[in-house]
Amino acid sequence: MTETRRLPDWLSRPLSDPEKTRGVRRALKSHGLNTVCDEARCPNRCECFAAGTATFMILGDTCTRDCRFCAVQNGAPERVDDGEPERVAAAAAELGLDYIVVTSVTRDDLRDGGASHFAKTVRAIRKGTPGARVELLVPDFRGEDEALRAVLESSPEVLGHNIETVGRLYGEIRQGADYDRSLRLLERAAALGTGAVVKSAMMLGLGEERGEVERTLRDLRAAGARIVCIGQYLRPTPEHVPVARFLPPSEFAKIREFALGLGFDHVSAGPFVRSSYNAKAAHDAALAARQGTA
């Protein structure tokens, strides 16, 4: 369920053919896997499933935090499934994916925040699908450097961590998270020099001001982020924080130009942009931009 008031015309989507999504859904079900596409009610999930791809969500389907914008359920999570990395790898191979995106719920109950499970998943994918690129979208690991280092040592091509919104709104919608801690994670990921492209994303329409958006983009670039994704927040249920404003595509275009002027290698901005949406194309574009300036 999304915002109950009438959505602007630019947020209308054509109905998808469920028949085209069955291959992905069948593979996910047979391997007992979760996706952030379904759990977070992403508006692009039918399009992505129809194209034969999905974003795997590891470490269960229950988050230990309760962000007011996110549809993923929160509470006490189940024990870590040690067989999950191999099943993710098997599903990726079955679907013929050459670009694999993996994210997780936040697991503050685990000593390393789930970092070792991320690393195991990357290694399982490398074994099952040699040559595939892997993008990880990780939680903040409560700021633990060793957890981040363990993830990066598995050599993902992209290390993503979403800033989500401007610092002023963290207390209202991201309880348990910390703006500066997220920036430090991105900065450390860039400084460790493993070769992973650092990526982040944010939502607009939560009550932020334009100057705050620009300040956040400057902060992300200063922290070493090379790819940034900027999309429209859509309220998943009436229990979540309401949309303050729907930004027109023209405004997203202006923000994209501003971000490109800061030196990002690639900027995706638009109403339906999400951090893992068209992730392969974003990484390709960032690599091409980097080679063009080398």
C-alpha cells in the first residue's frame, strides 16, 4: 500500500504481467530466499522481476531497528541461517545473473552486525558464478571498523550504504541510526583502498529543504562516495511517516546536475530511483566516467 492521496501523474506505473515475474519468484521460493524488493515494497519490483533480477536480502526478514520510512518488519530476528550464502549463490546461478546485489536487515543483535555472513555470501557467489560482479548494500555495523573490513576483504565490486535522508531528520525517522556514523562508514570504505566503488542513496519528500539536500550530497562526496542515487519517498503503509512533498522529475534533474557538479562518477535521480534499481547500469556508467578521467 502506498500513499492514499492521489499520486501525481508522473508516479503512475503501467500494470505488469505477473507471468513475466514467475521465473524469479519460483527461484526465490525454491531456495527459501528473501528480497528487499518484496519486503520493502519497492515500486520497481515487478519491472525487475520481469527482467530476471532481484536484490537478495540476507540475515532474515526481521530488522532490529524501526525506521519510520521502511516497510521491512522489525522485532526480534531468528538465528542466522548458515546455509543462506550457498542458496543465494545457487539462485543467482540459476537466474543467470552476472551482476548480483545483496543487502540485509540490520542485525544489532549480532556481534559483527552480520558482516561475516555478508563475506560468506560474496565468497559463495564467487564460487558459484565466477566472473559475476557483486554489489553489497550494508547496514552501519554500529560503526565497527573490523566488521566493515571483513566485508571489504571479500572483494565486492561495489560497497553501498545509504544515508537515506538529511541529518536533521534522523531523530524523527531513523532512530538507532546516526548521520555522522554513516558518513564515517563510507569514508572508511573509501580509505581502505580495496577497489570497491563506494555508493550511497537518499530519499526526498520527507520534509527536507533544498539546502539540506545539497549539504548532504557534499558530505557524501567528501566521504568518498562515487555513485549516488536519489529517489522519491513513497509511504508504504498508513503507519509510516507521510510524504511531505512529491518532487516533479524536473526538480530531480536539477538535483542530479548539482550532484554531478560535485564530482560524482554517476548520479541516478528520479521519482522511482532506488539504490539497487538498475545497479549494473550505474556501476557501468561510473566505471566509464572514471576511465574517461584517468
